[in-house]
Amino acid sequence: MISIIIATYNCVDSISETINSVINQNSNNWELIIIDDGSSDNTDILIKRTFSQNNIRYYYQDNKGVSAARNYGVEVASGEYIMFLDADDKLFDNAIKDFSDLINSENETGIVSGAYMYSGKRKIYPRVKGALTQFYTLNTLVGSFIVNRNLFINAGGYDTNLTFSENFELFIRLTKLCKENKISIKSGKFLTFEYNHNSEDQKELLREKKKIETYKYLFKKYKNYRVKDYDFPLRSAETVAMSYFRLGKKKKALKWQKRAIKEAPMNLKTYLKFLRYLACK
């Protein structure tokens, strides 16, 4: 069985469509767990009045953030596999069946991922085969993924210190465990989509600030972790530098790009980025 977990906070206007996209699946091999992370918009009333099926469970907790809400959902889940949905995501009608078919095609599958995003235009994210690093270099973490519950628990679940890129950081630990234990990682069809409306300026400003906070944390946490073709300290430092640059903080951008150069002194691109920031007024 697949346990589908929706962590929600004040999403009463969109969550019904998300829930209905689960109910309308052509497979019944699922349970839906809704973790209300302290909503104040009558989400609880909507869920209790509209969705009373036995395989739908609602839990309320004081606001602790999406990572803590998802971890709680895994604690109370019964399924062997876990899927996470945002409260404005939708599943295609055959998503659960297709995910299940992929899981059952081998003895031990750890992760299945597959999605596309809609934000004015449709963006397709390709199927991933081969190197684990493709999970880091391609945008395969957008949308839904399924993970073995025991694998998720053994990896330590979501890092509750993070408010941004929590899926990316989780995948670092999940893929590392899969590699160490020879557990399969798969990419499926395009099974989910989400509406990603253009952010207002204030939201974009907040996003860049959260990104800086997150990637400074990841820079320290994964200071010595590298895999083939992907240098986590380098990418983290460059992400912080770029966000500072977008916020108009040139000195801080240069400081973090210098850190990137220190991490990869033989990488010409790091110097070119530094010169780009330096040249801008």
C-alpha cells in the first residue's frame, strides 16, 4: 500500500482538488493522510465535512513547518511506500497504478520520481537513468516522488532545520543510502503536476532569503561530501552567491563566490562568475 501524505497550511482553497485527484485514482491501493500544520482557515471543517472515507485520515498539529508535518505523517502511515503531495498538487488518474507497477518491477525499489510543472507553460522533466548525480543535476525533485518508508526512516526523515530545498537535502541522504545498500532508484512517467504561479516581488525576495539561509546550512552540513560530477560545497557556495547577487548585495555575493573558488580552484567557471559579479555596479 502507498501512504499519500499532504502537509497543509492555510490551503483551504486548493486542497479539495488535490484530495479529489487522489480519490479519483484507478487504483485503491492507497491511504491518504492529511497533516494540518496549524491552519487558521477552516481547513479542518472542510476535511471533516467533505471527506469522510475510511482511507482518509486527518491530523492537526501546532505550526512546526512542512518538514515536521511530513515526518509526522510518516510516523502515522501504514503503507510500505510513502508519497508526498503539496496542497496544490494534482495526480494524474493513473499515477498510483503506474508508480505501483514500477515499484513491483524489481525486488527492492527505494525511490521512484516523476513529474512535470505548470507555470504558464508546461515544463517536462526527463526520466532519469544511470548515475545518481543526475538526480542532483536534473530537475527531477519537483512534484511527487515515492520512497520506501523504512528507507525514509533510516535516512532520518526531513531535516526540520530547513524551510527551503528540503526535498533536495533529503534526496542527498536517500540516494547515498540507496547506493550503499544497492537499492534501486527509478524515474517514472510524468505522473504529477503542480500549479506554480508567478510570485510577487515580496514572495521572490523572501524566497531568495530562504535560499541563502538554506544553502549556508547545507554548505556546512555537506562540507566534505562529493559525488562524481557534483560538488555539494561548490554548488552550495555558488547558490548563496547568486542569491546575494539577485538581492543586490554585491560584497556578500563576491565573498561567497570566493568560497566557491576555494572549493574548486581549477574550475574556470567559478572565476568567470566572480568577474561577472565584480563587473556589475
